[in-house]
Amino acid sequence: MPSCTYLLPIRRVQTSPAELREFARYFGVLAAAGCEVVVVDGSPPEIFEELDRAWEGLCRHQPVDRSHGFLNDKVNGILTGLALPGHEAVILADDDICYTGDDVRRMVALLEEYELVRPQNYLDPLPWWARLEAARMLINRAVLPTGDYPGTCGFRRTSFARVGTYDGDVLFDNEELIRHFASAGADIAYARDFFIRKRAPQFRKWCEQRPRQAYEDFELRGKTAFFAALLPFALLLRVICGRPAGHTFAAGAAAASIALAARGRTDGAARFFPASVCLAAPLWILERCLSTWWAFWWKLARGGYPFGGRLLTRGIGRDWRAGARAQR
């Protein structure tokens, strides 16, 4: 008998046979681990029908209930899935997350003790652009007591009903859900030593995500100001104090970022993050500096960030700061 519901919100504008076969294989892994797989699909009708045929008998494939009406349609998909009958333990995951059978069993066991479980992700495989993203994960693990922001979590269905609906008009919906639970006083396991594989994005997809991740941080004004000012400050320092001063500043910033990334390899992360990933930390700092200005352009030109066919103006939502206080 299934022991949990695996909820996967997706949206596709095109498909490939290889991707369909990979999802079908993954659904088999989940079913063998005791998951009832529920896929809530916001794809156009012709794509939805293609996926429905490909996955017949492998999962419960549902269209998004548009009556929920949030700007982030992924949240509408999540609410659609949770309105269906299902198990008390729910694993919510993005479409690039890959659980093993042992991961599922550990998540279900933790949900017997906690209302929500927040694991960590690691990237596999690791092309060069994924190494920058992995360095970002390690830096977050070094500076945030709760660790990096995952693309998955587990929670109890009854607890979700108790805490109520979260803000679905934001880009950073994964963490918004978790902080909504925290602000409502839920018992949360911040499992810094529980690592779930995340597939590295294709290079084109990674490039598309750069300004979006920077835009998500806009309401974190100190962080955004830091990355926006770093390059201009380095250039100004070089102009005023000369080239050696600029080189010294750049070397110091690079060394500090590498040290932070290395610090993030604690709590078992060294098993999933090669030490060489830390050397990509300076490149991630440079990328985020440039992406912050790229995101400023989206803000000025469009008034928001296009996501899933809609324009989202906010990166984080109403529970971000209340959830952070509750976490502390």
C-alpha cells in the first residue's frame, strides 16, 4: 500500500521522447518506494493530452484547477493536488528533483515526528555552470542556519489544512510555503544532513534562471544592494587607488567566497559537493552581480519578471520575514 503522496506540479510547452521515458522510469521508482504519484499539469491542452497518453497507468495526471487564481500557476497546481484525496504524508517536488527509495522512506519517517521537513539539494551531474550553482548552495549553507533553499519538502496534509493557504503571487514559492508553516508555528525539521538529488539544468535554462534568482532577492534590500554595489565599488577603487588596490580587493573577495563555500561542506555535504566546487564561488559572485543589474532591467522595462506566461512583480511574499523570525 502507498505510504505517501508524491505531488509534482509541472508545465510543458514542448516534450521529448527521452524526457517522457525518464519521467516514466522515475514514476516507477516512486511507486516501488510506496508513493502515490500525482502530477498536476498546467501545460497547453495538446501537450497535456500527449503526457496523459504517455503516463497512463503510471501516475494520477490532473489539469490545474484555475479557480485558485494565483499569479504563480505552480501554486495553483499544488493546491489542485492537495484538494484531491490522498495520504497524510505529502512530498512536494519540482520537476528536476530525484528521490531514491531510501529518500522517500526517510522523508515519511521524519513526517511521523514533524509537520514539515525541509531537506537539502545537491546537483548531479556537474557541468561548469552547475558548479557555480553548487557553490551558491554551499555559501547559503555557510551563512544561513537553516541551510540552502531546496526545491522540495515534505509535509502533513492535515498540517497544511491547519496553517491555510500561503502567498501564491510570488516567484520564490518553495520557500514561501515553508516560511508560511514556520509563521503558523508548525514543527519543522531543517534537515541539513538530508540530501536529495537535483538534476542540473541545461545551459539555456540556467541562463534563463539568472535574472530570476536575482529578482527573487529584490525585497531583501541589503543583499541586493551588496551585489549591485560590488562591481562598481571595485571599479571605483581601481580608478581612485590604482590597479594594485583593485586586484587586492578582487583577490580578497574571491578568497572570502571560497572560504564560505568550504564552510558549507559540513553536516555531510562533503559527500555530495566535491571540494573543487568551492573554486567556482568567485564566479558565482560575479554572475550574481551581473544578474542583479539584469534583473533591474526587467524591473524597469517590464515592471516585473515573466514566469509561466504571467508577470510576477514580487520575489518573496507576506510570510517571508514572519517565517524568518519564527525560524530564529
